[in-house]
Amino acid sequence: MKKVILAITFLLFTGCCFATKTKPEIVGSNTCVMCHDTVETEINKTPHNPQNGVQCEDCHGPGSKHADDPSPDNIFNFKNKSTRSIFKKCFKCHGDMHKNWSSHFLEGKSCLNCHDTWHSEKTVNEFPIPKPNLLKDGSAALCFKCHITQKIEFARPFHHQFSGTGNSCLRCHNPHKSRKEIRPRQMSQKCGSCHPDTSGPFVYVHLGTQHNGCLECHKPHGSTNPNLLIRNNTRFLCLSCHADTPMFHNQADPKYKNCTSCHSAIHGSNVSPKFFE
């Protein structure tokens, strides 16, 4: 009997304790700006503003506990938060993004590696006017911070058109769907959007393009060779796959040293399986 009474007492006591632990509640942005008055002006410069239906607590969570005790621990503070927790916050509104689509997320990069909330004191002091899409940098320098190899390739003599005033990387890559874009078929389709004469469809397909797509012969970012070729001589590039050339293709004869003199439809042809014009 004594054990039963102790058990009931324990349950009643713990129940009272749990009852007092109330969840934080929504207090509204008007309460937030009473203390964070400088934020109101800055946040109105961004898409995350009340006119677009965005409230402080949509990103930072219910603020009643923080209003009673203004400790960073009583609110969702993006500093030092995990990639997953930051993504969940952004995904609430940006549902067209998906963590499994992007290799950035799998590499441990969060939304805030490239984007900025644009109302922190540090950002406002450095960049008073928000950049498009709240990017930390509107140029390719943003990508080059991590993609060092590509930065070096862009500095080679022959490279894709690059402008320091815009992010040329975004002309070919979607950073939120980068995993899909590394597949050869997707890469060739991307190249074909600017180079339609090389993308087909063709009756006679150059089989070499079916493995690595355009990357079979070209460097996508930059090369020391014209036309972004991976070899410094077109003949050697062709021979790397076509070592079984006919006997009459005497390599000592100058007319056989330039394969594309005859096989000019090198990307594919609608009239000749030998890729003649």
C-alpha cells in the first residue's frame, strides 16, 4: 500500500512539473522590433519582409521565451546551427529546393554558405544594399571560394566567357540541383542550349559522346587548347579512340593529319555514318 501511495505521489508531482513547462508562443514581429529596432529597416530591404508575409518568427521560431529573457538560447539563432537544421528552416518557404538534389548539401554546405539573411549587423555594415537572391557575392568569386580547380581552369588561355560583374557559373549550373547536372546526358543537354548545332538529335550519333558527353573531348571551364579540347592536336584526340584507322590513312601524309578536313560533322551527322559533311 505504501508503494502505491509513493507511486501516485510521484506521478502527481511529475505531472505538475510537466504542466508548468509551456511551449514558447508567437508574439509577432511588432514585439521583436521593440528591441531589434535597427533590424526592421534592414529587413524591409529584403524579400523577407512583412509586405511579403514573412515574420521574424517564421525563421527564428516562437519568441515568447526570448521576449521574457533575451538570451540567444531562447530563440533559434542561425549561428553555429547544423546544416540540416538551417535547411529545415529555409525549406519551410523554399519548398522547391531539396537537400538530395544538391551536392552542396551532401558536402556539408548550408544555405547560409552562399546566402545571407542580410539583416545582421556585420552584413549591413559591409554591404548596405542586399544583392540579388541575398547572395553573399554576386560574382563567380562566390563559387571560386570552394571550387579552386575551376577557378584555375577559368584562368587558362581558352575558357568559357567570363564576366567579373556577374556569376558566369550560374549560366550553366543550378547550385540547388547540382547532383543531377553531373550526369553526362544532362551536361550535353546543357551545352546544347548554347551550342544547338552540336547537340542534335542526329541520325548518325558519334558514339564517343554517349559515355561522358561533351566532356569526352572538351574541358568545360578552360583549356590550354583551342575549342577547349582536352588534347593540343585534333588528330591525337581522334586517335585516342580511333587507333584502328584504315591503312590508307598514312599519318605521314599531311592530308591525313587533320581528321576534320574530311570528317567535318564530328558531333554527329544526318547523312553519313562516317561523319562526312
